[in-house]
Amino acid sequence: MTDPKNITTQDFFTSLSDTKQHLIALFILFIIPFFLFTATTIGGKEFQRHDTTQWRAATESVFEYREAYDKEPLWVNNMFGGMPSYVVSMAKQTPHLDDLRKLFKNIFPAFQFWILFSGMYFLLILMKFRPLSATFGSLMFGLTTYIPIIIAAGHNTKFITLTYIPWVIAGYWLLTRKEESRLPGLLLFTVALVLNLRANHPQITYYFIYLLGFLWVFDTWSSYKKGEIAPWAKTTGLLALSGIIALMGHAETFLPLQEYSNYSLRGGSALNNSTGLSEGYAFAWSQGIKETWTLLVPNYFGGASPDYWGPKSFTSGPHYLGALALPFILLALLRQRSKIMYVFFAAGTLGMMFSWGGNFRLLNEFAFDYIPLFDKFRAPETWLTLTAFCYTVVAVYGLDWLVKFVSDKKSQIKDLYLPVGISAVVIIFVFVQLNTSDFKRPGEVASIANQIAQQNQVSPNNPQVQQRAEQYVNARMVPQREKKAKSDLLRLAIIFALAIGLIYLAFTKKISLSAALFGFILIVAYDLISVDKRYIPEDVIVDSNRNTERLLESQKTDLTSYIVENNSKNTSYPYRTFPLLDNPYSNAIPSYFYPQIGGYTGAKLSIIQDVMYNGGPLDIQSNNFNPQLLDLFNVKYLTYTSGLPLQGFEPVFEAERGVVYENQNVLPKAFFVDSVITVNSARQAFGYIQPQQIDLSETAVVETADQLTTSADPASSVEVTNYTGPEIYLKVSRSETGFLVLSEVYYPAGWSATLNGEEIPIYKTDYFLRGLEIPAGEHEIKLRFEPRSYKTGVILSWISLGFQILLASFIVFRVVKK
């Protein structure tokens, strides 16, 4: 690649010093997020995001515990019957640079965009691109439409993880390209990777490991061809050391989460001996192969729901890379001769094929079955973040070629014919595709026909019903979708024409090269920002004094107040609630007010997934629903409309919105059973908790090979003396050995139980709960959640931080010494 300094053509921008060029470029990258989000930077507003609200509700017991005990609880007790808190929230014990985000929390997301833009700019400058070319690439990746979509949705960890990706790649580049930059590269790669991991969205990190792998393979082959394999082995050793130190820096979260993953739905289910997500669940939100055109035409498939007509169940918006991506990627592929460029293109293309998920099973089923960790993540369309990044770098290579082409007096205009011609053919092809599309979702007409049939009490196969459904879709939906798609295609054609015009003007020296580059920057910024704004709804930007807690409190109803006032009466622990009025298995809002058996998280325990979803005995939409489990799970209250068809639930409070029902058969937090059934497998235990199998208030089903004994003991007693979630203290009394069932979710990695100070085993009981064998006599039982993985992780994180500080100090010492 030609160094920008070797280009002799001078103009108003290139005549400036390097420092001034960088300052102007960085000012552009600073000012765009500042004005794009003026509502939050200077307007006194903030993003009110759905997932953020859900997160805050889910972590209420964490906040309460921190306030009461001034330490981390490590366990939440207000959602799904209990789960480790580090799945949803954990205050890190080891400090790092990402703690500085707190100083800029009032200007989210502008501050995060500055991190993203500056990282991308630094990487592209390291790769020897001109400042304006680096600015162009920074905007193309940073403003790709998926980013504002996830910001508006509240996927903060995903966005923040992405902001560190360019810095991670820059660290790799610095470490592997020059001998004298190895130590700074080692420091940057380590720190950036630590920050990326601490942002805590491993799915994004996992995707970009593929890019690092591609780069490493290429560099290994290049070193072998040059006969430099020994020095490269040392560099590889430094990369491995950096990766280890980075993992150590994240260990306080990584180790407990890695441990948890074995028991979460991402670790599979004991019912079918799987070790990861099911294919159907993992391939949900697969990008349609034809839908990939949204990288160039955002409204090709209608944009966001309800106009969206692609193969996904719904979407908040498309993945759009920008109209200028097409000509510049083609310039790179057809004219640029950089081998490393093809590495980025290959990684980006692989990401695109992975994003097709269930729509390209030949590749993705193989990856799902054989590539490590591939089956741990869902929503394959997220792979397009890797595609956007890699294709942006390829586009900058195309722009770099154009810079050299315009600067070289020997260049001939015919060299542009092929890439320009192919770009035009692509646009014409998309036009033809749109004109042959029906703009209907798969199964859409049938779905509407079913609705019409239900309203009129006729068969959905009735020809008249089918005709009405077809007419409805053709009249109400198709025209809007077609208009939006063709409007964006026209937009693509216009921007393409503007780009060709700028290239021609620069080539014929009617405008300077820098003027053309500024023109491309202006086009890419306007193009992407104008599309981005489509997917930032006005209602997500609210007054900054409207914090999440106030928003949650505003959702408190009379039903909620009744439950809160009565939930802990005469007990030392709160009962659980089954809020049927509030979509309990995909909504954490009720968890803010009281413990519920449902909630909202993408990483539930697999036993909870088995019991509550997909036809399990607590799936309210299943014919296998077993109301006895509500008694067993300590559910005292249930919210519903009048006329609840469940025996044992009596209405105790009625309001305009619905009715609170009290469970007359609710079992206490801990109770003794009269008999025990021991089984050898999870599947056997699961069979016993199905409807009409056994009386779970009298018999416990325990997965163990141990011989357990119990019997009816009218004189036995159980008292819960302390219940915080991560600590549960009991006083029990038995005249003979018995088995105690605890209405708390079973999780073996960290929970311990002691009987009068002596540790005793916790048994997996009734498939998803805990049980203890208690000898005769009066005893004090203490259960605590103290995972060793967390304690070990904190120690490793401090060691990693110490290494980073020592390395930084050594580099500073060397610089000062010189």
C-alpha cells in the first residue's frame, strides 16, 4: 500500500501538517455524535430503553441487598425463583478504565461513539490510510444502522462491547507489525481486550475472534513464506500472553459465568443430553439470504415491523452499511492488490453466511455441531456486525486505491469502467428483483385468513375468507412496502450517481482530491444518519429527571400495592407471585415490586426453561400445565381477570385492571415430606412433576443414588429465621430422620448447606428445587451462596490489573529514559 506521505498531489488539506489533519478529522468524528444526540448531550434528555427498564426491574433485589449489607449478593431472589446475580448485574471489584464511563453517563451514547470512532480512526491510521479516508471508514462502521437500533432497544452491553472492537484490532496490528511497537501493542491489545470482555457481551467478542483468527493465520503464512517463523512465534507468544491476561482481567465475571453456562439454557438440557442451545432457538432471527440486500437498500424488506415482510418473526430495523459501500468495495476487490484486504473480506463474508443461520443450513448446521461455542449464541443476524466492520475496512481500501488513482497522472479513466459498470448492474438487478417481489410475509395471508375466520366463525379454508385476506394484504400492506423499497433503491442510485460525479470531478482536476474526500464523508454521514434516525423512536428519548426507578414506580397498580402489602405478612420471607396479567415469562417489571416465578433474561437456568417453556408443566399455554407446581413453588398470589379457571385460588382483591387471587394451598418456603422417590435421571424426575402423577406436598422426587429415608412426623417443625436470597437460615425439629424440601431453585455451583456447622449435601429435588436430609433432633441449618469461581476470579482480576499497570509503567520509563 502506498504511504499517504508519498502522494505528491498537494491541496488545501494535504498541505497542512499531519497534526492539523488529524485534529480536523477527529473534530469531525467528535462533532457528529455530539449533534446527532443533542437531546442527550446538551438537551437534558436521556434514552429510556426497554431492555434497560427490564434490567433495572430484574436487579431490584440486588440493589436492595447492596444497600442493606454493602456487598454483592451474587444471587437474585425476585426472578425465576432465584438465579446468580452476575447473570444480570454485578458491581466489579477490580477497577479499570471503563469505570470512567460513570463520569460521562449523562451524555450516553455520544461518549461511547467517541470511543468507537477514535478507535476505528486509530486503526485505519495504523493501516497507513490517509486521515480523511480513515474518517470515512470510521463513520461508515460507527453509523451502521444496527448500532442505533440496539441503542434504542437498550442493548447497552452489546453496543459498549462493539465500541472497543476497533481498539482490540488496533492492538493486534500494533503488536504484530513492528518490532519497536511490540510492547505498546501488547499493552493496547491487552487493555482493549480486557475492556471489551468487561463490557460483558461475549457473543460480540466471539464473532470478532474469528477476524483475529483469520489475521493470525494470514500472518503465520506470510512469516513462513518469508522465513521469519521464529520471530513470529515470539509474537504469537505475546498474543497468547495478552489473551490470558485479558481473560484474567475479566475473571471475576468470566469464571462464574462460564460455570453458570453449564447449567443455563446455553449449556443445553438434561432432558435431551444436549450441551448447547437447540437449533430452533439458536437459529431464531436468522437473516434471510435475500434479505442481505438491506446492507445496500435498508427498506428492501420494509425496514422495521410492522412493515417488515422478511423471514424473521419481527425486527426493529435492518442492517444497513451505506450506499457508498457498493462502489468502494468493488473498487477494492477489482483494483486493489493488497492481500490483507482479502482477509478482511473473507472474514466479513463468512460472517454474512453465518448470519443466514437456519436459511443456510449446509454451513450453519455443521458449525453448530462442530465449531466450539457456536451453539451458545442465538440471533444469527448479529454476525452482520462482523460483516459491517470487515466490509468497511475493504471499502476504505477501495477509497485508498481511488486516492492513488486520482493522484497518478498516468491513470486512465477506463480503469473505472468495470467497478462502476458492475455497481450499475447490481442496482439494476435489485430493481428487477423488487419488481418481481410480492412484498408479502411467509404465511401472512393464511394468518389473516385465520383471524377473519375466527371473527366470522367459519373455516379459514373458505374461498371467500382466503380472498378477503388476500385483498387485505394487497390493499393495506403491499403498496406501503413497495413504496418504501423503491424509494430507498432510488436513493441508492442517486448517491451512486453523486459518487461517480465526485470521482469524475477529482479525476479531471475540477476539484481537489481532498474536496472529493470531504464530499464522500459528507455523503456517508448524511446517508447513514438519515437512515439511523428512522430507528430511534421519539418516545425513547425522555427528560433526564425521568429515571428508570421513577418509570417503574409509575407502573405500580392497585393490584401491585395489595400484593406488596400482604406478601410477607406473618413470614420472614416474601411469597412468590404469578402475574398472569403481565406476560410473566418475558417481563421483569413485576420483579421490581415482588418476587415472581417468571422474569426476563436471555440466559435462564436450563431447568427453569424446561419447566416453564416449550410445553413444560408450568407453561401456561400447554396442556401439561400442572397447577400443583404453583403450590410447590411458594406462589401465594396470582393476577388475572375475573373467572380464573384454577381450583384453590380465591379472589381477595379486585380493581379496574384485574383481580388478585390467593392460593389457598400454597406450601411454605421449607417443609418436610412423608416419602421420597429416588430416580437415576433428570428425565425420570421430570416425568413425576407432570400433572396427576404424585402429590408433591407429601412426596419428593430426588435425583440421587443415595439411600434417603423420611416418614410422616406430625411433631416436626420448620422455621425460616433469615432469608436474604444468598443466605437462608432455618431452625428445624424432627423426632426421626426426614427429608426437607426447600422452595428455592436448585443450582449446585456455589450453594452450600450446613447442619449445626457441619456441611451436608443439597439434593436436586422435584427436578428444579432443593432438598436436604435432616437427622432427628433440633438443628440450625444455614444455606449460603458463595461460589469459589467468583473468589478466584477477583484474585485473578487484580493480578491482571497489576500486570497492566507494571507494563504501562515500564513503557513510560523507557520513553522517559530515551
